[in-house]
Amino acid sequence: MKVVQALARAAKCVAEVTCLGRSGDPRDPYQYARADDLVASAKDALHSEGLLVLPASSDEKPEAVGSGAVIWLRQTFNVVHVESGEWLPFQADPWPLQQNKPIDKAMAT
């Protein structure tokens, strides 16, 4: 499947950023990748492999916790290989939503 092969190549590119940081400079004394670097690198890697990540479904599930409640956002995406038309579903880990608080930038991305 072309979509699986493309995902494997994209994952390898992102793994390199995780090890060396976005600049890839081994002389960098900190040698860590910032979250923004990982997001940008993942987008670049997916696009260079001809992959799109499209939202497929989303729902919210309330759950009682102690005397309160947490609402869990559950999302499913389709990873599409544009050239072949092949696609795979991807279910993201549930994300807790809190009332009257903004969604974290990692979630918004």
C-alpha cells in the first residue's frame, strides 16, 4: 500500500527532527526539538510524501469525575495518499476539554 509506505517515510523524517531539532545542527548544545518544530516538520513530511490528513468525525463524551465532569473530545481523521487515492483511518487519543478555557495550541493544530 502506497499510503503505508509514505507514512513510514514521513515518520522517519519526523524522527530525525526529534533527535536533532529542526535545524539539524549537531553542535546545538540543547539538541531538542520544540513542539512547533515537530508540528512544522510533520506537516512538511506529510506534504512531501503526498499525504493529506482530513477530519472524518468528531464527538464529545462527558464523564463524571469526582464531584465534577470532564468532556472528552474524540476525533477520527483519514490519512489520504493523493496520488493513489488510498487512505487509512486514524483515531486520535481523546482530549479533555474544560469549560471556559481555551483549547491548547497543540490541539488546535
